[in-house]
Amino acid sequence: MLPVMLLISILLGLIPLAGIGWIIVTGTLTTVDGLFESLIMLSISGIFFLNVFWELRELLGKSKAEPAKRPPSSVES
């Protein structure tokens, strides 16, 4: 289930970046509408890529998890 969620998040993060590319190609980046639309798309893309980062960190953290260390026992004389 996790790899599917990562792929969906990556795809949904790339679509707004393609929209920003389209705004640049059509030359409407310098208009107020183009600027706000670009900011909104960057925000959406950033949220999805943040989700990808957290999922990968969690996935890699589980594989590198160290076994629980036992606390030092107190030796009483």
C-alpha cells in the first residue's frame, strides 16, 4: 500500500509543476493571475512532496531501526 501512496503523491506533486511550466510557456507568468496561480500550484506541489518525504523517512527509518537497548543494570554491593 505504501508504494502506491508514494507514486500517487509524486504524480500529484508533478502535475502542478507542469501547470507552472505551461504558465511560463504561454507567457502569462508576469500577470497578477499568473503569479498567484503559480504560488498556489507551488504550494500544492510542496504539500504533496512533503508527504513523500515523510513517507520515505518513515519507510527508511523502519528498515534501519536499531534493536532496543537495555538500560544499564545497577549493581549493588
